[in-house]
Amino acid sequence: MREMFYEMVGDPEKDKELLEAASPLFHVDKIKVPLFIAQGANDPRVPKAESDQMVEALKARGIEVPYMVKDNEGHGFANEENRFDFYRAMEEFLGEHLGGRVEE
């Protein structure tokens, strides 16, 4: 299983340079504007710890980073209530940072 995963995304030892080049965490210094991050706590593809690292790195640089975590979600929000929470938060974030109208 591990070999199949490494074949798909890269081997952490052999492909370290390639993986770092593709990792947002290694490019956090290039982010200059607020970033909204949403995470399912049970995501099998993107562990919550990775989003936590990204949020911490951005905050350490003074970047505004609203962070939404839904405990009962995986990769993507399947629960309708969570999707509405996400859409509402994203609409407010975009309205604040891009301008425009946000419905009450």
C-alpha cells in the first residue's frame, strides 16, 4: 500500500525536493493576503495537523487566516448543515476582502 501511495504522490525520502516544491507550507512566505482554510477533522487525504501547521505558519507571519474545522467531516463537507456554514463563512470572507454584497 505504501509503495502505491509513494508512486502516486512521491516518496518522502527520494522525492523530498519535489514534494517540498509542491507543498503550500514551504511557500507560506509568498502568501501576502488573507486566506480562508476549511478542514474536515476526519479527512483521510489531508490530515487536520497539516492544516493546523499552515494556519500557525500564516498567523506567525501576521496573515489573517479564518480557520473552519468540522469534526464530523472528511475530505469535503458532505453534511448539509456544515456546507451551509462553510458557504456562509466563505461569502462573508469574500465580501470583506473582495467587496460586494453579503446577504443577511
